[in-house]
Amino acid sequence: MKIATWNVNSINARMEHLLDWLERAGPDVVCLQETKCIDDNFPYQAIHDAGYHTSFYGQKSYNGVAILSKHDIDDVQKNFPDDDDESPKRLIAATIKGIRIVNTYIPNGTELGTDKFTFKLDWLMRLRRFFDETCSLDSDVLLCGDFNVAPDELDVWSVPAWEGKLHFTKTERAAMYHVKQWGFEDVFRRHHPDAHEFSWWNYREGAWQRNRGLRIDHIWTSPSLAAKCTDCWIDRSTRSLEKPSDHAPVIAEFAI
């Protein structure tokens, strides 16, 4: 079973890329972030024609998350239980073939020391509480998405260049580690402990061409599901397309 995560940076702008990639990569489940699309404009029919069920939580501009699945999508949760209808659309969870999948678009934070940076840290605390209150460590649980945090030194192209900057501050990394301490394992690192690979490259400064990126898109799982993971990799092929998303898909395969 293949489960993927991909920040598409506008689903309608990348629809041709997405459909081509679905046919080529053949994932069972795809978690999308930054769809930038209200529910009424979501391309349900095209995705259905590609063989996928859909659960979507949309918003214009920078948010919006969706789960695409070849299998039934059950027990859908949109945002945190105490969020209201005006809250940014950043989380969607569902159970697929017995796996509780939580797809997140974690806040960017914008700038250090701002209200938006504080919101990011608070949101990560809420994410940890969400798992404490709704999930069992003994079950198959998967957290994925655009984390907007590079947790380790191998996840940035240059530690001196990124030290103390947004996405790589000690504060953000500590908050992300607190989430991980729920019991998650980074399945990419499980299979590639020393890899210096990235999932996001800035559109500017020739970052893609110079491979100056960050690994901020992740798939983490509970111990029972990690034991079933046979591989996890970053599919860089989409980043070289014309007018691509600045993120590449991350795919994990499980013996299920």
C-alpha cells in the first residue's frame, strides 16, 4: 500500500501535473496540502475519473487540505474538534483500511517573533494534544503533510545558512519534536538515516537547480505501522516540470 503526501500549491493550477502523477506513481492514498480552493471549486469529477474517492476541506488562498484514496474513506475529522468554521483549514483526518491518517498543513509562521509565529507554536501544541486525546499508540496511525519545519541538520542544505531562520529555529524544532514524542517514527529516516535530500525548493535564487532545499514534507507513523513500512522516498520528478509546485511528493510503501 502506497501513501503519499504532496503540497500541490493550488490544486487547480497543478491539475494536469496531479493527474499525470497519479497515473504514473499509482499511490493508494494521497494527502494534499495548500489546495487553495473552496469546496465548490474542487475538481471532484476529474479525481473520481482517475479512480479516487475524495475528502476535502477547502479554503481560498493559502490553506486547504484533501485526502484522495482508492479505498473507502471513513470517520473523517476536519480541523481540531474545538475549531470553528472560521478557522484556517489545515487538518483533515480519516481512517483508510484500518490506518488513521492525519493530513496537516502546519502553519508557516511568516516571521520570528510575530503573532503568526506564536500561532504556529500553539498549533503544534494542539496537534500533540489531538493525538493524546484521539489516537492510540498501539494502533496504526500516520501523520503526514507539509510540516513547515526541518527537524534535523540533514534536512537543510546548509546548517550555517539556515541556523536561526524560520523553519529551522530551535523553538520550532523543539515544538515538532514534542509532537514526535507521542511515539512517531519518521519512516524516511528509518530507511535513509544519512540521506541529505529535500522536498521543497524555493522558486527564487536558482534553489532547485542548485539543490538548495529543505525536507519539510514528512510521513511519520506509530511503531506498529513503521514496522510495516518497506520504503519511503521523495519523488523529485514533479519539481522539474513547467510551472511546478515548489514541493515534491513524499511516498511511503507499507506491507499491507
